[in-house]
Amino acid sequence: MPISRIFQDETVALTAVDQLKQSGLAESRISVFSKTTEGLSVEALTAAGVSGAEAEKYLGRVAAGETLVVADPLFGYGLAVTGILDSAGTSEVVETHMAFEGTEADKATPLSSALNIPVLLHNPTPLSTWMGWRTLSASPAPKASLLHEAAPLSSRIGMKTLSGEAAPFTKLIGQKLLWGKAAPLSEKIGMKVLLDMAAPFSAKINMKTLFHDPAPLSNFLKLPVLKK
């Protein structure tokens, strides 16, 4: 957005212009209008960024001897430019408008613009829109609720939610639930469960349990135990 100030003293205005250049603002982004400016007109002021409603008024003041400075800073540098213009000397704020489309550097979201992705200002949920998902709320307001669908991802891939199916993934892979089978994995690999056998691993490697032999290591090494 262009930033404009009108100065009664041309010397003060030119000092402000020099300071703007020293700050790094390109000369092509600075417009200076005085009574000696060639092609001075309402159209010229409007093209530089002066509001159309104000251009005719300020044209008369410039023609009478005042100097108008219009600066068009890159995004993020508006505050610095405003500070320079206001500190240069006595001036008056001039209403401006966006005079041109600008370059990528003028845009607040250059990456989104380059990828043609809508920004949050226009679309607060771009990913959901792109994927065709419903949002949590029909309103773009930040206070959203589970208005449309409590589990959009589950619905998207055709998986029932917990309210319809207690264990959809287990059922999907053909595995029985715990209430139907207490130890489905043990049964799958052929291992007896504790209900049938108290020590299935010991039984698998043919090792006696403490119930049958309270000191298996001592017995294996032929060491006397404290008490038989």
C-alpha cells in the first residue's frame, strides 16, 4: 500500500526522499510531485496511489507550491517508511489506495501465490477444501464444533467409527475380538494360554517349573539345596 505525505517546504520533502533512498527503498518506488513536475495531473496522482477522491484536491495544492511524496514500500517495510516521512518535517497524511498489482515481493504470501494456493484470508481450510472433506464447522469463525461429521477421516476411508463398531480395524483384518477369544495371538502361533497351561514357555523348552522343582538350577548343577 502506498504511503503519501504532502509537504509545504520542498526542501523538507526532498530530504525525506533522500532518507527513503538511503534506507534501501528503490527510486522506482518513490514518486515526487511539485509544481514543476512534467505531466502533473489527477491521473498521474491516481496512478501513483493517491485516492481518486483526494487527487483533485491535492493537485491544486501541488500546483500552488506544495510537494507531494508517494512511497510504495515492499511488504513489511511500511512502518519504517512511515517513520521516515513523518520525522522529516511538517507534513500531512494523504489518503492512498493500492495503485497496481505489484510483484511477488509485494505479496504477503509469495509462496502461496506462486503455487496458486488460496491463503487463509480467502479459505481458512485449504487442505480440507482440496481433499473434499467437510470442515468441523460451516462458519469460518475460529470457534468450530463437530457440526458436520465427528470422524471425517474414518468416513473418508469407509471405516466405521466406534459408535457403530467397537473394533473396526480388528474386524477389518479378520481378527476376533477379546470377548470372543481371550488370547488370539497365542492361538494363532499354536501356544497354549495360561488357562490351559501355567507355564507354556517352560513346557516348550522342557524346563521344570518351580511347582515341580523349586530349585531347578541347583538340581541341574547337582548342588545341594538348603532344604529338600
